[in-house]
Amino acid sequence: MVRMRFALVAVTAVGLLASACGGGETGNGAGSGGIDHPTGADELVLRVENVGGFVPVDWTLRSLPGVSLYGDGRLIVEGPVIEIYPGPALPNLQVTRISEEGVQAILGAARGAGLMDGDASYDYRCVADAGTTRFTVAAGGRTNVVSAYALGLEAGDCPGADLEARAALEGFQAKLGDLRTWLPQGAVSREEEYVPTGMRVFVQPYRGEPDLPQPPVAWPVEGGLRHFGEPVEILPGTRCGVVEGPDLEPLLEAARSANQLTPWTSDGERFSVTFRPLLPDERGC
């Protein structure tokens, strides 16, 4: 069925323990003193993503959050990407299971970094055309969104910049990239491939590169590509829809052998197709 570097800041063990265990809030399955958080498999607990900045449109279409932690302990990240051009059609998404003890430690560190004190935004006017790192934490009975422009690109003293808060955010982000070194032993499972239940698909007229011809791949989903999905208003000539259900498996199989310049053929025409797997909390285009 068709529908669409981390800078490191030292955190002492005592400080982390206090963050992870303090608060007096009621945990979900963590016992007294834990930090309350959603527990559903599709309920977001923590997300770190980079938005905006001066980037190509195609990058925006396939962009994924750096970290997404869900109520059932699943942690989804984008794994290493092979450095070739054109790159693979599908991203290398990995899923790891974090124990409740590990989730509590992560939330404690998030609180220590100021991510559970309400919404906040930290500007940095000394850098232009950079992206914004956005942290979303759903815990303790509310959702907190904290944004930091040009995080990690600090070039020294900058008027109006809250360097202390930014350093705390950088430190937390770095810790998320190295969980096995500080979470409780056994709290992190091995990584596995994340297989989505839906795929957001952007379709455009084929515009490959003449100097890099690619073998075509037949579109495997019934209905074709000419009228696939709905027009994307901000991107003339682009349509977006979601592939899910029985149609998803053959699409994933075909996409695993394709790359970002593969011409997809349908009804005698060639199209450029950009894939964006849907995460558990995401729906539609």
C-alpha cells in the first residue's frame, strides 16, 4: 500500500551518579527515584538531530536524526557510511537495546546537561550558514526542546553566547556517541540493522550525471511513479509518498542494490528516487 563531532567535556563519576539517581520522580519500571518517561515502542524519549544550515536539498530529504531513543529502550542511530560516490540508496540505520538502568543513566546525564529545565535556544552569532543541533527530551512529565546553533563550531569568545551551556550540550552529545564506556555493564545490547515499517519516498524526474551512468532498476511497487504520492509544495517537480505493508519488502530488496544516482524505471520513464526510512514515531511525508 502506498502512503512517505562531537566535542568531549569531562563529567565526573560522582556528578553522573547524582544526575542518574536524583530527582525524586517516579520511574516507569525503574523503581522509586527513577525519572519518569514514556514506555511505548513508538514513543520518543530522547532525540538529537541537526537541522537547517546551508545544505543541498537532497541532503535535507534523506536527513535523519543522529540519535533517537524510544520508550522500549530501542536506540536508533545512523551507522558508518561507506565513503564512495554515489552513495548507497539506503542509510545504514542501526538499532541497539538499552536497559531501563541505562535509560535512567542517559536521562540523568541529560538532566545534568540542562536538557530537562524547559525549552531553550542558544545562538552563536560568530558563525554563519551552520546547522542547529536540536535536543528533544520527553521525561519527567513534559517534553523539553533545546536548540544550539553551530554547536561544536565555537571559535572562542562570542558576544552573547552562553559558552557554559553549550559546553554541557557538547559533552552530553559526545557521551551519546560512546555509551558503552559509561553506562552500566550489560546495559547496551549489540547493534543490529534497523528495518523500518515504512519508507518515505521522494520522486523527481531523473537527473543523474552523464559521466556516471548507472544501471536502471525497475520500480517494484504497483501503481508506478508518475503519479506516486502527493506534490511537495516547497520542491516543485517533487512528489512524496510512503510505502508500507506488503509493498515494503520488495522495495527494500530493490533499494539495497541501488545507489543515489540509480535511475528507477516506471511506465517507460526514468525517475530519481530518494529514500527516507520512517522511525517508529514518524508518519507520512
